[in-house]
Amino acid sequence: MATIKSQERLGRSLGFFETFAIGTGTMIGAGIFILPSIAISQAGPASIISFLIGGLISIATAISVAELATGMPKAGGSYYFISRAMGASFGAIIGFGAWLALVFKGSFALIGLADYFFVLCPIPILTTSIVAGLILIAINYRGARSSGSLQNIIVIFLLIILSIFVIKGSLMVDKSNFTPFMPFGPTSILTTTGLIFISYLGITQLAALSEEVKNPAKNLPRALIASVVTVTLIYTAIMLVINGTLTFEESINTNTPLVDVAVMIDGPFGKVMIVLAGLFATISTANAAILSSSRFPFAMGRDKLIPEWFVKIHNKHETPHRAIIVSGIVMIILFMIFNVEQLAKLGSAFNILIYVLINVSVIILRKRSLQGYKPTFTDPFYPYTQIIGIVGSIALLPFMGLLPIVFTIFVVFLGAAWYKYYGLGKAFPKYNIFDMLENNVYPSNVTDSSKMKILVPIANPEQEIDLLQLADKMGDEIIGLNVVRIPKQTSLSAARDAFRSSKNTMENLLIEKFEDFPIIVGHERKYIVAFDHSVANSIIEQAEIENVDFIVIGWHELNRLHYSMGNVATKVLALSKNNIVMLNGYFPKKIEIILVAYNNKENSQYGLTLAKRLAKNTGAKIHLLRVVKPTDEEQKKTKIRYELEQIVKDDKDNSISYELKEHYSVENGILGSVDKADMLIIGDSSQRFRLSLLGMLSYNVAKRSNRPVLIVKRHKPLSREGISNALMKKIIKMAHIRNGFKWSMKNNDR
């Protein structure tokens, strides 16, 4: 009987025009029908340029969105793009920010809808706004198909009416109305651009529907770019008509300048038609805002950044109905708190933040690899498009006013705090922006089949034998480094010549010990003598030159006032660009059990890999220890137990056992099991910007353990140590004091 293969596929119901209609309809809304009078009052006829600048920045960002959307066609739009490019912490920030930008715009649109409806029927603004909001929530509750069909009808009528308005209005333009063109100076243009920027918010929520678009590789880029270009042309044309037909005083003394121009064009009929256009536009904006904003909490819930309650799909309509209801209700609450201008500015401020991070995401993903990201559309003008989007957006921020900036900063801190106290450890994706910038999202692990090169600094023939044994059991090539420290008053070349003519007893003894050290058959070895004014600098430099996998160093005398392992070791830990293995204690003559303190983070994963190498060459057994708190959820414990079982199951070459230990103190939990093993391997903390060179856990465990401890610390360029290293190198280079010299020879070349 043939094997039956099952698949799950998402239905795609939105074609090009439906997608274009949602994007266009979201942008053409209350912004152009309500904001022109406010814009003209701030910039005069130069407000035309404000709409044009907003359009150019949005077109640049639309191209970036098109590339991201075809590479990651998922619900969530800008949230999904930014969280995958920068990590879950940025996902939390932009998730809240993008959602708020949309609900602010939806709330803004509902007020505009009520204002235009009031012209035809004098019903209280608040009543109309609430009723309209509830109706649109119900429509979106039914699903994307019905809302997409509504959007098509609205956009068709809207484009027809506005086209007639522009064509007929352009015939009545009086050029004298454009003088003075810039009555409030050049800065007023940017101030006004910040105000009206909310009008271009549609491109990001359009991307939120990308997984519901048919043939997204073709339809998404076309719909995104076409909708922004169309809207920019319409906005600019409408502002030209308003400024050309109304005087400055007439423009600022009305809340509905389009209605006044329509009356001049066609009398009462023109008034009715433009009011209908205003109703269509504001309904379109509010509808699309509810439709798209519901995707953000849905996507965040799917990534475990907010409670899974938001992810619940309606049994009949198959929509994220809870997210839709919450988004709609918040929209209704907002217009009860803020006025029209405040809503516009707050929505615009969040929009600017989104635009900046979207363009930055494209640059990051072009430079770094992300599994599964293969856009079918790529920006042909990269990176100039993204630079325009980033610089243009940031330039608007200082002109936004205090309230929007403070509120945006508050949302950034709120998102970061929410991630730290709710999402950290369980939210997706698991990596952060530093991992992405280091191209270390999917770190390539050291395997048994890979060749490992290890550098061992040799200073004392008696103490360093333990490090050589450790390196031999872990690596395939051992590089012994003897640093001859030279006083600064002596040139390195002169010291080298003196060394060649008469080697001292200690140097001869070091070389002899290295030569006589029995290595595993097949392993290579190399001995380097380096002359330097700084021992630590020489270790770091030679490790980079030899491109070693790890530096093996010993834990020497401790300074109780600082997390220090001796002056040289401290500097190597702080400034090395290589991975480091630190041995505290002796290397056992016989190893039967290796205890690995495992937490599934990067350093402990490498620690497990090194344990397997040690086990292979010593015949030892490996015992994995994971300490959890008794108060942790059973679901978490079950997941951890499953991960440990998979490690044991997947390894056929080693004898591995595991233990899931419950203890309120991870440190004491590890120390309570260390007596059962001959050696403990622990990964250092993964915190990047801690003040100490070693994490508190690994430091305290090594200090208190009565068994040898191996601490594994992988290099992270974007960390306190990595940045210190980069700055130190710059300083040394600028001062021209780096004149190191090395003399190396292989064992058979002496």
C-alpha cells in the first residue's frame, strides 16, 4: 500500500487588485480629507512639498517592504520582518509600536468619518464614530475575503471621485494663491511632513496580509509600489488644487477644505460627491486598519510574546477574532482621549519608527544569512533606497513635537520591559540583534569530524603540562606558545638576536618539555617563540595569526576584589577574539565520568561538544546535568527532559546519561553533583555586556568546586570584551607601538 503524505497549506484569497485596494484604501483616508487645512496653516502652499516628501520616503520604504515580504510572506508584516532581522526584543518593541500606529490611524479615520457624515446628517460625532467602529469590527470578524471585497468597491468609487475632483479643480487654479509659497520657512515643510506622515501608513499593514496574497512574488511588489505611487500622486494633486483654488485664509478657516473646493467646482452636487468620497476614504482607512492591526497581536501571540489567547482562531470564520475585537475596541477608546491632530502626530511618530527599522532590516538581511529568507524580489537600487528611507524618516523626528516623541520612547521602553519580564526565554525567535550582526544565528558547532586547532601558552613546564594534556585530548593540532617578555627599553629584534646566541635554561626546558610531551598519534604540534613587551598581547596576536579554534589557559591566583584569573589571563579574557577554554585545577590522570552543566545555550552546547571529544580520547562517560527550579511549570520541565533525551538518543558514539535536577539554586545544584564526576564542564554566561569577565555562575562554581572545572567561553565580537578589543587595537595602531615579532619552528625543523 502506498504511503500517504499529508500537507497543510494556507488559502490565498487576495489577488493583485484586492491587495492594491487594501494598500491604497488604507492610505487614502482621513489624512487627505482632514489634515490639509492643518498642514496649510503650518507650511502654507509649501505643504504640497510635505506630502511629496512623505510619498518619496514611503516609496523607498515600500521597495524595502516588497523585498522583505517576498522573502518572508507571513502574517504580522513589519513585526515579522523586524523581529526576524533583529530578534524577539525588537519584535516586542515594534509589535506594540506598529499595532499602536495602526489603531491610532484607525481611530483618526473614525473621527474623520463622523465629521463627513455630520455634513449630511447632524448626528453627534462620538455616536457616529462608535457605531461605525462596531460595524467594521463585525465585518472583519467574518474574514479577509469579505473585507477585501468591501475594500475593492470603496477604492473604485474613491479613485473615480478624487480623479474628477483633481481634473476639474485644476482648471480653476489661480497661480497667485501660491504666493508666498513658503511663508513659515523651510523647517515648516518638515514639521508638516511629520504631521501628515500617518497618511502613508498603509504599506506596512499591507505587508501584514502577505501570507494571504496569491502569487506574492509578483503581486506583492507590484501592489506595494503601485499603491504608494498612486497615493502620492493623488495627495500632491489634491494639495495643488486646494492651494490653487482657496486663499491662505480660506484654507485655514475650514475643517473640510475639499468640501469648499467641491462646492466651487459643482455646487451642491460637488459637495455631496466629495462628502461621499470622504466617507468612502475614512471607512476604507478604518476598515483596513482593523483588518491589518489584528495581525500584529495574532503574530505576536504566535511567537509567544503575548498570551496565546490572541492566537485563538474562530471555529466558523477562521479569523483571529479576539485580536480583531481588541484592536477595534482600542481604536474606539483612543478617539475619546485624543483630538484629531494628536492622533495624527502619534500615529505618524510610530510610523517613522517602523520605516526606520524596516529599512535597517533589509540592510541586515542583505549582509547576514537567515535560514529560509530568499526574497523573489530584490531592490535593484540597494542600499541607496534604504538610506533614503532611514535618513528621511529620522530627519522628521525632531519636528514631531514633545508628546509624540515622549510617547514613542515610552512604547520602546514598554516593549523592551515586556520582552524582558514576559517573553525572554520563550519568545521566538531565540536569537537577538547581536547574534544577527555577528552572523551567528545558526552557529556552526565543532564536531568530532572537524579539525580543531588549540593554542597553549607555556610559561611553567610543571604547571602547563595539564594544559597540554587537555589540549591533546580535545584538539587535533597543538600550538605551544612561549612568550619571551622584553622590557620596553629593549628592541624586540635585539632581544631576538640575543635569544638566538644564548638560550637560557628556562627557555630550553620549556622547549624540551613540549618536545617530549607524548601526543595522540596523528595529532600535529607546533612550537612558537614570540618576543613581545606584553605577554597577553602576544597570546592574543598569535592566536589570531594561527587562526586557532580555542585558547587553553589556566586559572591562576584569584583576586578576591575582582573576577580575575591572574593579570595575563584577565587580559586574554578581556581582549581575545578567539574562543577560550579555562581550566581550574589539574587535569585528571584518569577520567571516567565527565559532568556537563547544560542549559542549552551556546556556550554549554560547545561545552558538550568538547566533552564528547574528551570522552572519545579518554573512554569517559558523559553525564548531562540540567538544574531547574521546583516552581517551574511542568510544561517547561517536560520540554527540557525531551531535549535531553534527544541529545542522548542522537549520539551513537558516546555513553551519555542525563539528570533533570530540581533545586532553587542552580549553583548549589551543580556543586551537589560534582563529586560524582572526575571533571566538570560548564559554559560561561551568555550575557554580552556584564561587568565581570566571567559570569557569576561559572565563576562561583569553579571557585567552590573540589573537582577540576573547565569553563567554555565563546568569543562574541559585539560584547564588552569584543568592543574593548576593537578599541584597544585602534589605540595601539594609532600610537604605532605594535612592533611584535615572532620566531616559530616546527618540531622537525629545529
